Amino acid sequence: MTEDAPELRASDADRERVAEVLRDALAEGRLDMEEFGERLDATYQARTYGELAPITRDLPSGAGVVSAPRISMTKGPVQSGGWAGRIVGGGESSTWAVAIMSGFQRKGRWTVPKRFNSFAFWGGGEIDLREADFAAGVVEINCIAIMGGMQVIVPPGVEVVVRGIGIMGGFDQREEGVPGDPGAPRVIVTGFAFWGGVGVERKLTRSERQRLKEERRQEKLDRKASLRELGESVRDDVRDAHRRMLEGRHDLLRDRSRERREERREQRREERDRRRGGY
């Protein structure tokens, strides 16, 4: 059984999606500045889905339009792993980071927004996406590095596009052009580097490296076991062949011995017959 639930509390991510729709409507001329301001104020003051829904009701439907969710009284199947489970459609953990004569890190389990802004002046930063979720299928990492540096780390399977500008600095483009996995997000690295640099690196997570290491170790053990079984099988075959050869030689010697005995017996018989004939 399901029912509409407009009284449920809206999240900050829900309000941001509505604000994004309003900004698009302003840019397209659907709203004037006065209407935009009024609706934007109403958006950030809204507490429930029921208060958010009317704000964009007369605007074209899009991914940012928020409507009251439907609450299911039965538990549905849990979404399986893979990229589909990591593109969550909102709920950003943070949208910016700053390092002035210092450093910053965004790593571990966090949600990358549609646009993440970062700034480093005489400092550095690390933006690690390997264990992150993504608010959208396409996200933008905007890096401003002044006499500093940043490192963007992406997992295998993610498509990377680099569009940054460097003056006496640069953006690493080695990972650009590598095809992404089906359904994987696209990461666009933009920004500006002056006497600094922005690196882009593709790396496995520690758990994935450990898993692959364990798989290689197991494969090595399996190969050793197979070779050992093969060696034992070869030794058994050689042993059997040697035994059969010895048995065959023994049978041959026995047959020859029997033939010689028969020949000697025949010779004695012939000798007796000659002696009797001589009498």
C-alpha cells in the first residue's frame, strides 16, 4: 500500500534541486528577476515536500523538480551494487574546499555534487573519488591552484574529461580519452592553474588492491597445486610404465628359460633315442 506524503520534511539537497530549476528558468526567460527572487526565498524557507512542490509546478519537469514521495509499507529489494547504486541523485556531502598555505582532503565515503569547487593558494588538496557516490551522472571538479597543487583520484571505469587552463602550470591529461564503463559517471576537471598544477590519477581502492592481490595469490597456489598434481600423475605414469616394463621383461626371461629347458629336454630325449638305436 502507498500514500502521498507531502508532510514529510524536505532536505537541503531537495531545496538545492528546486533552486537549480529556478535558476534554469530564469536563464531561459520563464521567470523574471522578481519572480525568481520570491520563489527562491520560498524555496529556502520551505520545510516540507508539500511546500516545495508548488514552487516549480508551472515549470517544465526536470530532474530538479521535487514532489512528495510515495511511502511504501512493504520493503522493496535492495539496489544492487555497481555504478547505478553510486549515482544517488542528490545529498551532496560538501560542495567546496579551500587550502591557503595548508591542505585539504576529500576522501572515503562522500557524495560528490554536480559541481565541486576547490581553491589552493600555497597549499594543496586531494580529491579522492574512489569510494564516493555521485549526485549526478556528470559531475564537475573545478580546481583553482595558485602556487599550489591538487590531485584528483578517480576509480577505474570512470570517464575523465580535462578542460583546465594552465599558466606556468598545467593540468594532467593522461587519463583523458579512456572509455568509461557502461553507466559509470563522467568527471569533468576544469579550472585554472598558475605556478601550480592539477594532477588526475586513476587508482584502485586499498580494498580492491587487496582483493586482487588475494586473487593472484590464490591463482598462484592453484597453479602450484595443479603442477604438483601433474607431477604426481607423471610420476605415477612413469612408475606404472617402469613396472609394466619390468613385468614384461620378467615374462620374457621366463619364456626364454622355459624354451631352453624344453630344448635341453628334447636334446636329452634325442640322445637317448640314438643310444638305443646303436644297441
